[in-house]
Amino acid sequence: MSTGAPFLALAVAEAFSISGTRLSTIAIPWLVLSTTNSPVSTGLVAMTEMLPYVVAKALGGPLIDRVGPKRIAIVCDAASVVVVGLVPLLHLLGMLTIPILLPIVFVIGVLRGPSDAAKQAMVPDIAELAAVPLERVTGVVGTIERLASTVGAAGAGALIALTGPAQALVFNAVTFAVATLIVGVGIPVLRYIPVAATASYGQELLEGWIFLRRDTVLMGIVVMVAATNLLDQAFHVVLLPVWTLDAGHGPELLGAMLAVFSGSSMVGAAIAASIGERMPRLIVYTAAFLLTGFPRFLVLAVDVPLSLALATLAVGGFASGFLNPILSAVMFERIPKPLIGRVTSMSAALCWILIPFGGIFGGALVSGVGLPAALLLTGTAYLAATLLPLARKSFRGFEKRPIAGAGPS
């Protein structure tokens, strides 16, 4: 097997699973919103999926270090095929209600968390096999992820309109099946050496947390990303669907708007992959967050022409493409290899810890102050969250590229 084969397998598997997941992030909220007309119920369903996702992702780190990320990814994705497939099946039988949907999306979240963490934990080994800088690998992965998001979002709107939101999830189940097969065949087990279980599971979790807490750069990133993820979730699962519905449009436009954002993000990630190791990290990171945050909330709040809204989403998406390659490279450079599973899972879970409440937050804002005010408040909070870490002098360590083997600052 060539050194590039595992990377290609991981990238293709991610492309399938992400495109399917992107469909479900549109289909499930649209299903709830169109049947209940309740932003709060829509947010509740989103929270029911994301909360177990975050918890499972955090708790799964030691297991990934013990048994290897490949096994975790295969088991979780294979189980997801069955669980996701329950939604269209129960809908077809006329048995799908909100009380039944809630435990299903709960289990979906439990399975997706460790699977995503396991795929992320594979990246340093794959970069080492390919002998390329981490920014380049993470940038290429980010480009493929955004391509999958673009295709998934664009296809989701059309597929939902054609078959309905519940039956469109058949495609999501198929993508999980394909991802399972590709990871199983294309990524060798021998490239990963499991960590011996020399301590209790709780002690291993604590060890990952202590390392993360002592690294001021990683903690600064976690706090900033956690806050913006909360606001992004409110935007994607409540604010944008409500805006689309109130404007008299259907899921086709919702999918198209998300595809514009993801498509331009793909271009940004591709550029980051080619020049990432030469970019000034802190400047690019800050500028990208400023462009991808407040402007898109503002244009929807003031009801600008659709063309300007799409252009703003395109600019914001392009800027966002530079974020994950930088974030991932900083993270992997600062974490010792034996702790990769625990620390990456812990940090990712903390970054996602507020996402389960994003839908509830957005739904409550819309119900309480109306959509325009909710958009402005959320956008302003996004701007504040972006700028806050820059007030800490220690955050300047973000720019440094640590020498291999060095400890965190």
C-alpha cells in the first residue's frame, strides 16, 4: 500500500460521511419545523442530538487511545447506518412522532461523537506517512470536507423537496455504510500502536484534561470556538431556516445558501492547504473569524436583496476555510502522540459543548424578540467572542510552531 493510500481513504470516507451528515442537519430541523412550526421544538431536537454527541466525544478519547481509531470509526459508522435508517422507516409506517424522533437523534449523537473523534485522531499518523506538513494535510482534508458539505447541502435541498425530509435520510444511511467500508479496507491497522491501559479510564480522561488545561493556547482556542459554535448552531438550525420560511422560500434555497457558504469555504481551505505553513497564523485566524461571523447575521437582519446575502455568505465561507487547517495544525503540534486520542477528543468536545444549546438559544431568541433582533444579538455576540481571546497576552503563542517533542507553553 502506498504512503498516500491511507490519506486518500480517510479523505474519501470523510467526504461520504460529511455529505450525508450535512443532509441530516438540514432534513431533521426542516422535518420538525415544517410539521410543528415551532422554532423551540426545532432547537430541542437539535439539542437532543448534539448533547450526547459532545459527551460521547469527550468520553471516547481513552478508548480511542486503547483500541485504535480505526475500530472505533468502523463500529460507530456501521451502527449509524441502522439508527439513521429508522427515521425514514418509521415515517413510512406512519409511526414517526417527536417523542419517537428524540431518542433516535440521541443515539445518532452518541455514535457520531466517537466516530468523528476517531477520524480526527488518524490525521497525525497519516501526515507522517505522507511526509507533508500538518497544515497541508489538514488543509486538504478541510477542502474535501467542505466539498462534501457543499454537495450535501445543495443535494439536500433538492432531495428533501423531491422525497420529503424523512425519506431523504435514506441517503444519509447509505453514506455511513460507504464510509464504513472505505475505512475498513483503505486504512491499515498496523499504522497505529494502541496505548496500554496502565491507568483507570477516569485517570486517563483526567490526564487529557490536565494537559489541555495547562496549555494556554489550546484553552484560548477552545473557549473562542465553543462560543462561536453555539452561535453558528443557532444560525444553522433555527435562524436561517426561520428566515427562509418567513421569506416564503423552501428547502431548496436553504440548501443553496448553505452550499454557497460551504463551496466558498472549500476554496479557502484549498488555498490554506497550499500555503498554510507560510501563513501568519494569528492574523489569518483573527481576520477569518471576523469575516465569517458578524456580516452574515447582519445582512439577514436588515433584509438585504438575496444576491447580497448570498455574496456575504460566499465571503464568510471563503474566510472560514482558513480556520480548521490552522486550528488542527496548532493542536496536533502541541499534543504528545500518546495523548492524541484523549486531548483531541477532550478539546473537540469542549469546543462543541455549547452546540447542543444553540438551537434552544436561537429558538428562544426568535420567540422572545423576533427574528431581526435575534440575528443582530447573535451576530454581536459572535463579534465579541472572536475578539475576546486577543486580550490575553499568552494567546500570542498561537503563532509559534513548537519544536518537535517540546511541551506546551
